[in-house]
Amino acid sequence: MLDLVSEKIQGAIQYLKGEGSITEKNIESALKDVKLALLSADVHYKVVQDFIARVKEKALGAKVSLSVLPGQQLVKIFNDELTRVLGEENKPLRIPSKVPSFLMLAGLQGVGKTTTAGKLGCMLKKQGFNPLLVSVDLKRPAAQEQLGVIAKESGIPFYSVQAKGVVEAAEEIYGYAEAKGYHPVILDTAGRLHVDEELMTELREVKERVSPFEVVFVADAMTGSDAVKSAVRFQEEIGFDSVILTKLDADSRGGAALSIAFLTGKPIKFAGMGEGYDKLEPFHPERLASRILGMGDIVSLVEKAQEAVDEKEAERLAKKMAKREFSLEDFLDNLKQIKKMGSLADILSHLPQAGPLKGIDLKNLDEKRIVHMEAVLLSMTPEERRDPEIFNGKRRLRVAKGSGRPVSEVNQLLKQYREMKKFIKKGFFSRILGKVDF
Ligand SMILES: Nc1nc2c(ncn2[C@@H]2O[C@H](COP(=O)(O)OP(=O)(O)OP(=O)(O)O)[C@@H](O)[C@H]2O)c(=O)[nH]1
Ligand SMILES: [Mg+2]
């Protein structure tokens, strides 16, 4: 889902890759495609406007950092803003101790209310509750039966109402659940093709009778902007507390997910990921945001880098690099900074497996390598570190002995240093990505 948005966001980040800083001009061009992609994914225009404006504002206000590239900074901004729009963090379902407590499902026709009732029942049963499945959908003859089948298949108690009217049915169910002590009661309701007055009145009356602790608006992720419109109407007319987004497994454009929570101010608590009764997952805004970004966990790398890297030190190194004065002495300082940032494998695992990092086997990366490199560097004299050109066979042997590493490693390190210098000459390797690029 939201593949196009993901693609365009990555495009925007790429766009800034060669830029030294974020400017009014380059951010404008970078965001143009993202905006169109959001709109074509059925994200509500109000959400798109707000999103783009905030990304732009934050990007322009971002502090120029020596340890983080503008593109990476933008990744973090996108991530924060996507997460904000999606609702920050997962909000769990809280079931009160009162018996009976009702959880009421509402939504348009065919969105997946009845299936979701079964899924919720299964989930709560697993958590040790004793739920009851009931339905006040009296219009469709097969509605009671459908829920009955689901209940039977998943081993959850079910009660079939006798009453002919919706309000009487709600009262009948209340009495039954109270007498039997089921906890909680999952109440399925009828869907309509469109939000009509009759449906609204009916739902309002049912809500009044059973005073649910949670009214859940069930929305079909595949319907896009329709789902958003009906959610807003429902919110105004009946009021709901949370959202369950169904059919997120299907090939949907996914804009609903980005719009509903934001426009109604209500959290998406669960996502339906298939037809099976076990296919209900807690909805995690931050995870969906990072999936949309498709950037591994570069966000935490940026945070980590901001925390750990000594800006002054980074600046000093960057200046040296610019003057092509990068010596082994600096290489040693560089290693120390990397060590501060966490293990190499840890750092690399936070980066997307693309570009120069493609194909690197993180699991087999020897973390001790940095320690060994440091030992080799420390066994050199300051003179050698400042001017590696003076290295001959004798010096290499001495350093190897002093560090307890084989001569081949000393040679390897000197070779890496020469390669690094080449990179610097080409103008690469100035900031964080450069630092782990060996
Ligand atoms: N792929 C997929 N299909 C789902 C999901 N949830 C529900 N469905 C399917 O959607 C269809 C409609 O589901 P129902 O649960 O009957 O929907 P409803 O909202 O109760 O429908 P009405 O009572 O007629 O308004 C069924 O074929 C379900 O199997 C989901 O998360 N993923
Ligand atoms: Mg139904």
C-alpha cells in the first residue's frame, strides 16, 4: 500500500542527496511529487496540505548539521510527520471491569464489521476474556446466521436475538449479557450503502440503550476517499472512539489510513490483514510510517548520530577532509567517533540495504574489526600516523608486533586509508554515511 507515496518520498530524499543544505527552492521541487502521490493515493487534500506544509516548515527550520546529510534529515522529518498524521503510537483497547460492557461496531455495508466482530472475539478470548458475539442487524435475514457461524467456528458464545425492532433487540441483549455475565459484549450492527438518516437514528438509539465503552468505526481501506467521508459523517452524527481499518492486506491505495485518524482525531487501533479470524493486528502508526518511508531505520541512525557525534570534532575532520589533509591520526579519531555511535553492525543495520551497502552481510561483519584497527593505529608512532608515506616493511612489522595483529591487517588498514583518501578527493565521505563506508 501507499507504494507510490513511498517511491516519491524516496525520490525527494534522493533529490536532496547532492545538496549541501535544504533551501526553499530544492525542498519545493523535492516535495512536488510527494504531494501528487499522496493525493492520488486518496489521502484527503486537507491532510496533504497540512502534511506538506509541516514537512516544508520543519525542513527549512532544520539546523544545519555536519553529521547528518540534508536528505537524511528529511527522512527523519518525513517519518515524524507521517507518524503524527497516523496517530503517533498504538492505542490499546481498554476494557472496563463493569459487566456487561459493550463494544459496538459500526460502519458502511460490506466493510467487514461482522468479520471483525469474530476477529475481536478471538483476540479477547485468547487474552482470557469471556466475550459474547451479538448482532442488532435485523434487516438482512442472514445477518444473525452469519455471525452465528463465525461464533461457532471460532468457539465463541453467540446469542441470537428474538426481538423484531432494533431498540428492543438492544435491550434484550443487554438483559441476556447481564444475566450470563459475558464480558465484554461485541455488538455487530447493520451496514448501509450510504450514510442515511435511518441508519444514523438506529445506531444512536442502540448506543443510548447499551452505553458502549467503545464505539468502533469499521472502515474499509480499499474504499479510499469514501471511507474518509463516511468516517467524518459518522463522527459528527453518532460519535465513535476508535477506528478499525479492514482489508489492509488487499492491494489498496491506503490513503484512508492516512486520512481517517487525522481528520476525525480518533485512533486507528487495529488493522484487518485478511479474512481469517486471526488476521487482526494492533495498528502501529510508527511502523506504518517507516514502511511507507522504506528507509530501514535510518531515523534512529540520524537520532543516534545527533546524540553521539561531537559536532566540533566532526567539523574539524570535515575541514581536514576538505583540505585533503586527512591522516591516519584523523582516521583514529574517526574510529573513536564510530565506536561512540555503537557497534558497526548496529549502525549498518540501521541503514537501508541499498547503494554502497548493498550486499554487505551484516551478520558476518566482524565487530572486533574496529577494535583491531584501533590497536593497529595505536601501535604506530604519531609521526607515522601523520605521514603514512614513511611506512616501509620494517615499520609495518613493528606495528604488527606491537598491536598483536598480523602484518596483513596492517597492510589492509593502510590500503583502506589510501582508498579513503581517494574518496575524499572525489568529494565523498564527508559526513556520517562516509564514516561507515569502509
Ligand atoms: N482481505 C480481507 N477481507 C476482509 C477483511 N475483513 C473482512 N473481509 C471480507 O469482506 C467481506 C465483507 O465482510 P463482512 O464482515 O460481511 O462485512 P460487514 O461490514 O459485516 O457487511 P454488512 O453486514 O453487509 O454491512 C467478506 O468477504 C470478508 O471476508 C480483511 O481484513 N481482509
Ligand atoms: Mg455484517
